[in-house]
Amino acid sequence: MTGNLIHYDSKLKPLSRALRTDSVLAEVLVWQKLRARQMMGFQFLRQRPIDKYIVDFDGVVNGIANWIEDAKRVN
């Protein structure tokens, strides 16, 4: 990997966008707390493709990528 780029399968991008609009209640509630840097000023992204996966919430805290994954979406 070069620099700060996270590589992903480009075929996942349309699916990740669709998942943002088709959220379960738990995702909506978590996103309300994470969005707009409300969690101690850290930025989080939602439904982000990483490698060959789509993580529900991805954030970088002190240069470390963290994510919360909904096990029901993992196949």
C-alpha cells in the first residue's frame, strides 16, 4: 500500500452506497452519535469499502483505523 490510501474492490462502491440508504435501526442510532465529529472530534465514515469488505463504520483515531462491524452483514 502506498501512502494513506486504502485499497478496495471498485465493484463494492455501488453496494456500499446502497447500504447507506438501507440501514437497520441500530446503524442509524450509532451513526447519529458518530457523524459530524460528535465522538470526541474524530471523523468516521459509513459503509466504507476496505479491501474486499464493506465496514459499517470506519474511523481514524491517532492514525489507527478502527471499525465497528455488523456481523449480520458479513457473508
